[in-house]
Amino acid sequence: MTLEQLFAESLGVAVDLVHDDLTYQSIPQWDSTAHMLLIARMEDEFGVMLDTDDIIDMSSVAKARQILAKYDVQC
Amino acid sequence: MDDIHFNRYGIDLTSLQSDEIEMVRQWRNDPKIASLMLDQTYITEAMQQAWFIRMRQSSNQCYMLARFRGEPIGVASLTAIDMQQRSCEPGMYIYPDHYRNNILPFCVAFALNDLAFEQLGMQRLYGKIFDENTASVRFHEASGYIRYDGNEAGLSLYMLEQEPYLAARAKIARFIRY
């Protein structure tokens, strides 16, 4: 699964709406509950355990990609 | 009520002090916070001062400043505290944009709920949420609340008991790794 697909499924939006500039203040679907669903899906899909600071900092698709790279996940 | 100092999930909850109420007033009057409130009246300094005096003298409510790593980030409250019925109404908001819409609101809510259930011995927590506030509805449901009533104005009533709360909390608190 691509990062874009994972975001789309977790936030309940079309995959073509997911791009690096998508931030968590920009669409109503990205609320606290969706954020935690996103984190859970991300950990399951990529086999990582994210630091809480990274969960807080994950404020855009680009930032998610950057954080996952720290865990050796290229997506 | 006695002063409260409660720490959990990386969040410090401390009873609101007089030198903090102006900051809280400015947060509360900001449209991003005020628009989520049942009462959206603009609060003047005099109104805030009068409210603070009434609140500190009251035995059935407490307002706390929530801090994360020493930084004030929001307000948490327990109102309508009924020691006979063992019930109350939690409320909270987070002010800095970078701490909203992620795990921090859950950290504050869980700290507040733990305070209510464990320290104050509450058995049931109540919430009132406008149906159109879908983020709040989803947040409360993810925390274990169930809807038990509503009215034509689109205001729904929710309640939370400890057992469903603990089950809901476990699913999210596992990501709090301080």
C-alpha cells in the first residue's frame, strides 16, 4: 500500500486529494480521531513503532514521509 | 474545591489561578475556540474576573490549566459535579494549532477522565455535543461515550461509564509513549 492510499483510507477521502502539501488543518476529515486511525494503520502497514513526538509532529503528508524515513521506511 | 494537581499521559492539570485567567479569556474569545462552545458570548475582563471568583467558591465545578512540557496548551474542566449521583460533565479545549487534531487532545481528555473516575470517584460522565460538530462527536465516541438523547436543535447528550472508557482508552493510550 502506498502512503497516499493509507492516508486516503484512514481519512476517508479520495486518493487523488492526498498529496505532500495536505496538512491536518486543511481538511475537516483530518481530526484527532482520524489522526490516531492513521497512526495505527501506519504502524501496522510499515511495521514501525512511532515516538509520541513523531505522532504529534505528523502534520502533513510530506512530514509523514519524512518521519517514516527516520524509521527506514521509504514510501 | 481543593486545588487540583494531576499528572498523566504527559499532561499536567492544575487548578486555574488568578494570574492565568486573562490568557484563558483570550483563548476563549478566539473564534476558533468560541465557535465550539454552547455559549458564544464575548467575555470581558470583568466577566472573567466575576466568573473566576464564583468558580473558585463553588463546590461543584473545577477548571484547570492543561500544560504539556510546561507549556500551557488548554483548559480542562469538570462541571455539574454531583457527589450523590457520582456524575459530572468534563469539558476541554486545546489552543495551539499544532497540538490540536492529533494525540494531545486524547492525552488531555484521558487525564481529565482518569481524574474524574479515579480521584473524584465519579461513575458516569456526561457531554453535550452539537451534531454538526462531527470532530467532537467522533472524538467522544472514540473515547467510549454513547449517545443517549438529543433534541431538535441538533444538540445530543452523551454519557461515559468507566468500563467502556477503559476499553476505548486502551486502544489509543498505547500510542502515548513518554
